[in-house]
Amino acid sequence: GNNLNGSIPIAVGKLQKLQLLSLEDNQLEGSIPDDLCRLAALFELDSGGNKLDGFVPACFGNLTNLRNLYLGSNKLTSIPSTLWNLKDILYLDLSSNFLLIGNLKVLVQVDLSMNNFSDVIPTTIGGLKDLQYLFLEYNRLQGSIPDSIGDLINLKSLNLSNNNLSGTIPISLEKLLDLKDINVSFNKLEGEIPNKGPFRNFSTESFEGNELLCGMPNLQVPPCRTRIHHTSRKNDLLIGIVLPLSTIFMMAVILFILRYRKRGKPLPNDANMPRISNQRRFTYLEIFQATNGFSENNLIGRGGFGSVYKARIQDGMEVAVKVFDLQYGRAFKSFDIECDMIKRIRHRNIIKIISSCSSDDFKALVLEYMPHGSLEKCLYSSNYILDIFQRLNIMIDVASALEYLHFGYSVPIIHCDLKPSNVLLDDNMVAHLSDFGMAKPLLKEDQSLTQTQTLATIGYMAPEYGREGQVSTNGDVYSFGIMLMETFTRKKPTDEIFFGDMTLKHWVNDLLPISVMEIVDANLLSQKDEHFTTKGQCVSFIFNLAMKCTVESPEQRINAKEIVTRLLKIRDSLLKNVKR
């Protein structure tokens, strides 16, 4: 996370005793050099969260000491078959690339989510006996869920959501007694949802979006039709023989399990959780103590689904704790979405999750602490004034995060709630986009989604979202345009001067041709300033850009890539003519 750019230098290949190479969360581009294959002692390689493209080198299959390989959130297009020679690899993260797709006997985690896989799930996956976490969501996988997944006896989490899977949910999955989380939502599955083993604990969110599923009423699916069979003497005889035998067999199994448990079967070790789950879970008591009992003095802010507190954890590190108000039914969903999104998204301008705390009656996220608070707080502070460079840099940061969400994945991610209170500022006034509780991945074949509940913030939401519930990347661009206007006018879209047909957008549009001085925040422009003309021109360009973001027709709005390019040009022009 040092904002490094350029390519990975081939000279790194000379460090032949190197065991750990961590290059994550930068701006590195180009292909992964074959020279890295000379690092024979390499134990972990993390180059996730960059812009690397092309192929994963075939010679990676020779790195026999490699245990952890993190290449997620890049633009890679192909995995070599030699990668499957790494029989001892533990963690493999290739999520959020553009990949077109055995022998990994001790693999613990596979994350291939958000790619373009359109094949079937191979039945040989059942051979990964140590696998605990399998994430294949947001692809185009077809065919049925293999019965052999039921052989993954150590599996704790399975996510196959948002694919094109069909057929039934295999009854073999009832054997997965360690399975704590399953998500097969938004596929084309049918038939009865299994109801034994771990399935007793799953909720409706795990199965939604499959219209032909049936099962128990608590899962909010139709009941399954029961077939009435006419029994014959032969059937009666079979029942009379099979039932007692199966009872005896079950009793034998139970006795065996009890004896096995007495010998001391080891409990799952949370310390071995892979990093795609949280590095360490906090208890409610730890969160309570770290926030001084959720003291008002620690309260940073309140949002739609909860409150955020400043906290100091035991090692002295300052963090922010987002506590979800579970009185709101949607808070549960918001927590799940935010966990799922942020743990996969890695960018210097997007807030990072440190950990979480989750139980039936308490849910919280532990996040990076941002000392300068939100853009909203800084913008309207009576003690502090953001100068023109700070405001421009903040908006470039937000636009960069937006570009990453919209174009950094094979599946675009829509934030759905861009506004100044969701932009947080660190020690160096670098902006970090936060609050992904309403974010939505957009499947490739769709240009937009329609949702029945309109949950975005009044004043910032795109008109098509408010009217029809239409969600798209263009809607995020509209919200960014409104936020850009607000940042340089220092007027909220809900300001009392805006009523009826007069909105912030119309106000800027009507007065900008007359004079930029009519609309710009007076703290930014003064006619006594020697650089008044240059700064005035810069602000005028910014407002014109904001108007291009907020045109009525979604299709005619510019995209996030263009926004970043234009803002960088405006800043370059300003820097050439104005000394800070």
C-alpha cells in the first residue's frame, strides 16, 4: 500500500533466499516477470490489489516451497496448468481477475470469485480433503453442484452464489458438519433444500433467487410436494427389515462418534482462519472495553444502520468500530454485504476491514481509524478550511476508488451511496471510500439492476434510481457529480435554498455561465489572490465536469475513467501555475 507504480523489476529474481514478497495494494502494471520463478525459497507471494495483466507464469509450478499465493484484484487472464503442480500450497487467491480457466491435496482456501469462469465445477474438487474455504461466486459457472463437494469434510464456508448453476442441492452436503456458512443464492437451482446437518442453521439469504427451490417454511420457499405411494405387502416387508437394520446401524454410528469424541477430537482453530476471513475475531467484551462501554465521548458518527465509535484495542492501536443497529431488519443484510464486499476489495482509497465481531444479537466491523473524520465534517467545520488543492486531491482519490470499483473487476461493483459522509480522511488527508452496506456487483450481461427498495440518500441519488429503482455504474457517476459540486460550493443538496424545481445541480447550471464567483465557496476564490484567474479557471472546469456527470440520461454521462483523467489534467494545470 505504498502507491508504487511501474512494473515488477526483474532484478527481484536475484534475491534467491527471499521467502516473503509483499507488493499488495499498489499501482503496479504489466505482466508478472518469469524472473520471480528463480526465488526457489519463496514461501509467500502477495501481489494482490494492483493492475497486473497477462498470464500467471507457467514456471510458478516449480516454486515447490510456495504456500501462500495472493494474486487477487488484478487483470490477469490465464492460469497455467502447471500451477496445479503445487501440491503443498495452502492459500490461493485469484479472485477478481479476468481469468479463463487435481492435485492440490493440502489446499485450505480457494478464492476464484468475480472472474469469467463459464465451465462446470469439476467433480475432482472432492479430492481437496483439507479445503476449508471455497469461494466461486460471481462467475458464470454452469451445470450442477457436484456431489463430491460433500467429501470436503473440513469445509467451513462455501459460496457459489450468482452463477448459472442448475439441478438440486446435493444431499451429500448434509455430511459437512463443520460448514458454518453456505451461499447458493441467485442461481437456477430446484428441488428440496436439504434440512439435516448444517442446513438446520442456515437462513433464507443462503438460498434466495432460486425460484424452483422448495423446503421448510422458515426459509421462505414454497413447501415441497409430497408423493403418495400405495404400499404393498412387499413394501411392508422391506420396511419391516430395513428400518430395524438402519436403526441398529445409526446406533452403532452414534456410539462410534461418542467414543471418537472422548478420545479428544481437536476443535477448529480460529487462529488458522485464512486472511480473507478476518485475521482475528473480537468478542463483544473486547469491543465494549475498547469503546469505553460505547461511550458518547467515543462516538464518531451515526449512519442509517448503526453508529461508529473510536476505539483502542489491547495492543494500543486506534481503530474505528462500526456497530450495526439490529433493530433495523436491513442491518443484518447490510453487515453481510459490507463484510463480503470490503474483504475482497483492496485499494488505497477504499477503507480496510481489520476484523469483526458477530453473534446473533451483536454485529460490528473493526475498521481503519481515520483521524480527520469525514469529508462532510471537514467541509463544514468552522475551525478548518480545506484549500483548493486538498479538495481536488480528495475528489481525485474518490474518483480513483470509483474507477477501481467500476473497471478493476470483471464484474463492476456499484457503491450505491456516494456522499461526503462516506468519504473518510486519514493522517495525510488521503480519502478512503467507506460504507459498502448497499454495494452491488453488476453481472456482465446486465447494464443495470432494478431493486424495489430505494435506499440511497436523498439529494445524491440519480433520478433513475429514485424513479424506477434502477442501479448502475452511471448512477454512481451521478452521485459523484453532486458530491463534486458540493465540495466546491460548500452547499449541501438539501440546503434550504433548494426547493421545488431548484436543486443544487440546476443552481450550478444556471449561474455558472454568469460567473463562477456566484457559486464557488468564497473560501476558495478571492479577487485579491494573485492566482485568481488560474484558480477561477480550474474551478470552472471542475463544475463543467460535474455537469457532465449529472446529465439526465444515464447513457450520456461520462465514466469513472474519464473523470479521473480530467481531474488529473485540471490538477496538473493548477500545479504548473500556482505554487502551494
